[in-house]
Amino acid sequence: MGGTEHLTVQREGATLVLTLNRPDAKNALSLSMLVGLYDGWIEADEDDAVRSVVLTGAGAAFCAGMDLKALAGKGMEGEQYRDRLKADPDLHWKAMLRHHRPRKPVIAAVEGYCVAGGTEILQGTDIRVAGESATFGLFEVRRGLFPIGGSTVRLQRQIPRTHALEMLLTGRPYTAREAAGIGLIGHVVPDGTALTKALEIAEQINACGPLAVEAVKASVYETAEMTETDGLASELKRGWPIFDTADAKEGARAFAEKRPPVYRRA
């Protein structure tokens, strides 16, 4: 497993847990963190033993956005990662899930601040859990900036446009309850338990057929902007081969025999 000084990686069964680890700066994004995130997504994609990913933050925050000084690698901090960014100038967008979609389901576990770049990364995750004191928002316009991490495109596709525009144009903070009310997050839990809930959801996913899970996720995103006719055709093309897999046969046998299935990605 990889990781950097600002991004820790650990395994919880079949779940890869990526933790933004810069609590003294409310986990503001640094070059070290972005390199670690990108490597984490690639590790999850390439390791068949990983069936889900949980993204969370250390300490009392998820992510307070971009630290421009740290991203630039000024001084000692982050300088050792400059060559990675030079080799792949798109690395930071892939890390933030703007230009990369992991094959495995990604569950966000949010405590505290999840604002600016934090809310932008959130939009690249699949399932979202937050502690009741969490704060969300896209503050860029209040600073005369543009939320260039994908929010003007993605947000209106994930929540009603009136709510997306209000969030984008006012730059105001949103409570966890407000975020759940507009559909930005799916679960609000007691403070300090977001990671526990996210891992519970991950375990439910991990118990399912991995080929089926990955195909379902891919189909949802592939068909999102298609017409219904095109989407149904695409779904059939993506889904029908799953029925011929050994995993599908194992699922049927396990159901008949009233036992947990043992999937082998075959």
C-alpha cells in the first residue's frame, strides 16, 4: 500500500480506506495529498482484492479546499513530488476525481468542514455519509474565484438546478441536514460515526458480486446523459454478460443452498 505524509492508506477487509491526513490545516489539499490520492485510486482500480473505497479526513475536518501555497510545492513541503506533477500535469484533476472515475464504489465519510475543493471532491464519490455537524459549501465566488473542480457541471446533475445555483452563486455554508435535504449527501449520522457508517455500507457492497457491482456502477454513469432508448441498449450490453459469469452462477447456488456466496471475480 502507498500513501504520503498527507494521505494515509489502510485496508479494512476488502475496503481500501484513504484518509486526508493534514488535520492541522483542516486537510486542505497539498501536492503530497493529491499525489497520495491519485496513487490510492490507481491501487483500488488495479487490486482485485479491493471491492470498495472509503474516503475520509483525519481530525475534525474532511477537506477545507485547496492550499495554493502547498500545491505549488513552495519551500520544503511537497517539493519531492514536483516531478510527478511535471510528468502528468493532469494528476491533480485525477486525484480530485475530476478526470478519473474509479472502477470500485467510493464512499465519502465526512466530519467537519467539507468546503470548496472538499465539496468538489465529494461530487466525484458515489455514496456520501456525514456527521451532523459537518459543513458543506462552494465558497469560491465569495473570494472572486471559480469552482473549477467540476462543480458548475456536476452539481446540477446531482441535485436540483435551483439548489445547485444557490450553492454556487451565494457561496454560503450548508449544514449536513440541508445537504441531505437537497440530495448532496445520503446519510446524516451522529458526529464521530461517519466512518463507521461508511464502512458498514462498504461491507454490504463487498458482500455482493464484484463484477456485478462494477458493471452496475459503470452503467449508471455511462447512461446518465443518454436518452432512455440509448441508455437501455447500453445497459443491456453492459449487463447481459454478467449472467454468464461464474460469480452469477455462484450467487444462484448460494441462494438455493441458503449460504453466503463466495465470489471469485470470474
